[in-house]
Amino acid sequence: MKRGKVIFLMAMAMVVSMSGCGSSGTTTANSSGTTSSSDNTKKVDNENQDSNKAEENELTVWCWDPAFNIYAMEQAGEIYKKDHPDFVLNVVETPWEDIQTKLTTAATSGNLDTLPDIMLMQDNAFQKNQMSYPEAFTDLTDSKIDFSQFAGGKLGYSTVDGKNYGVPFDNGAVIACYRTDVLKEAGYTVDDFTDITWSQYIEKGKDVLAKTGKPLLSMQAGESDLIMMMLQSAGSSLFDAEGNANIVNNDVLKEVMQVYTELVKSGVMVEVNDWDQYVGSITNSTVAGTINGCWIMASIQTSADQSGNWAITNMPKLEKASNATNYSSNGGSSWAVTSNCKNVELAEDFLASTFAGSVEFYETILPSSGALATYLPAADSKVYGEPQEFFGGEAVYSVITDFAGKVPSNNTGVYYYEARDAVATAITNVVAGADIDSELQAAESTVNFAMGK
């Protein structure tokens, strides 16, 4: 380790300048605490060998969120260490914004040795970073990692030109959550909202609103999360296969914006100002449900008095889109091995043995963190199959893992966030009465400008 080497060199300087002075190294001094010059030379060789051996079995990881990502990585380290007792894992808490900044700085300066062995990437930024800084990422395609065991939609985020650069982690599969007591008041069950279209959702939503006074859904105004979820559910994207903006002539996007506008105008969906208001609308019973990544369950469960009155199912699908499904994704992250990794073989084996190969690992982290896998074999786990009282006794974790396996892939591209923002502006204007075609043209022009076209 670097710190150990610095301490060692300082000790050497003291030995040279203070002949006969005893060494104070805690792991290298002999029983008497003193060495001669010749003994010290032997100690140097031994320590260098020990240090090199330690580094061969050591990995440093950057990730954020102590209760979720960091906890999961530490547990992975413990599981791997059972069969590899010399393994050392250094997990450094690093906010996502800092990872992005450090990666950009390292790549643009050409100083990649500042990067860790492994780092966590937000899924929506993975392709952008790999395409912008390909020299910073290790191609994992031909490693011992079995990528066929992951949901295709999730895997697509870290795949560039048919090559795998990331190991999927947390599940962002979209779920539709409903208050079963509110649905019952209106004469419905969650089955009535399973495998339905958006037109059916709006029709039933109007009825629920009329009978209970509660909208089915809430979303943050000016955000494009629901737009992107609907778009991906049909396997569509804001970019084509060549990375060009695909907005003006995107019939799926146009249908999505029409559905979104109808949701708002019908009163079935209410727009709120910020995230806190969004979560509050769910937990204080303002709305009768929500549609989002499965991680929203953690917020829902903060209202203990609602336990047993929630159920989940799949999201509505588009009607005109030829590839429409009832499945999508929102959020999530994947692990990348950097080109600065000192032992790529170790990193690959570690990931293959834990995040990409151990049902036991996912069973371990689920109860404490709620971290759901996109590793498909976990769906058959007994832990994932346990009924959850809060959600009416349903085995929701197994259901969500099944959903994840049905999510269509999505091409995010380099300018994903710029495109999202442009579409968010467009839908805000359309809801206010602007023409859809004009707004799509303006959005594509904005993205093209950002791309230098």
C-alpha cells in the first residue's frame, strides 16, 4: 500500500542517519526491536515482497451511500474472503458527483493512475462515460462473468458496441404501486390494473377519482422520469443506433407525450413541485398509487399505518407502439473495473463470485438494505420468495426480479441527460397548451446544439 511504503522509506532514512537506532515498524521489527545495517537490508526485501503480495490480493472500490451500496460491497468482500482469506477490500465512500468529477479529471489529464480498481457508475451515465473516456474502462466481455444471468434491459446500460463494461447491481425495475383499500372503495382490485394499457389506466383512474377523490398518480412537474419510463417500456430511446438525436420523428415519444398530457388533464395524475411533495403525496394518502423504480418501496414503507394496504403490479403499456410492454426501468447502477486496476483477474473473479454469481450474497444484503438484484437466479431464492406483510403478504421481491428480466434495453448515449432535460421542457410546454410537434422540434434542436451539430 502507498501509505505503508511512505512509512517504510521514512524508517529507512532514520536507519541511515542514526546508525544503531532501533526500528519502530509494527509488522516488520524483530523481537528485540533493533536491527543492524545488514539485517535491515534483508528486512527491506522482505517488506517489499510482503507489500507486493498484499497488493496482489487487494482491491480498492469507490461508491456512495453507506446503507446501500457501501454495505453491499462490504458484504461481498466478506463472502469472497471465506474462500480467499488473504483478500483485502478497501471501500472508499465517494459521492457520485465526486466519482464523475474524478473520472473526468483523470481521463482528460491522462493521469488514470488516480482511479481505483473498481467504481460504481450510475446506469444512465455509464454509456456516456465509457464512450467519452474509453481508455478508463476495462472490457469484461471475455471474463469469467456470465452476463447472460442478468436482465437484458439492465445489462444494456453498461454495454457499448456489443461489449460489456459493467456488472449490474441494484434493480431499478419499474413497479406500479396501489393502495388496495382505495381501489376497493372504488370497486377495483390490483388485478384490474395488471397487464393493462394506458388508455385503460386513465379510464379506471377517472372512475377512482370520481368515487374516492384521489388521483392514481403524482409526479414532479418539469421532470421527465415518467416520460423515460414509458419510452423504455416500448424499447425506444431519444437516440438512434448511431447516437443521433431521435426526437422529431420518434412516434413512440409522441404517443408518450400525448398520454402524459391526458394523465394531467384528466386529473388522474397530479403534478407536484419537488421530491418531498412527491413522496408526501404517497405517504399522506393524497394519491392512490405511484409508478416508479422499485426503490420507491422504501419511501412507501415509511408509513407504517398503511401496512397491508399496498400491492404492486406491472406498469401500463402504450397501445400504438409496436414493441410496447408493461415493463421498464428507472434508476440503478453498475460496477466498472477501471483500466488502473492493479489485478484485473482478481477484480473479475471477485465480481463473478459475488455480484455476478452468488445468490447467498443477494440474500444477505436484501433484509438490511432492500437492495434488489437484477441477477436472475436470485428470483428463485427462498428469501426473495418470502411474503411481505406491508404489501399484502405478496412475495414482491421475487415478482420484481421477474419484472426486471422483461425490461427492454435502452440506448442512453453520450448526451442522455441533455436530451432528458430538453424533453422535460417540451412536456411542460405541451401540458400548458403548446403544440407537440413544435416542442419536439425545439427539443431536438437543443440536443443537436449541445452535440455541436
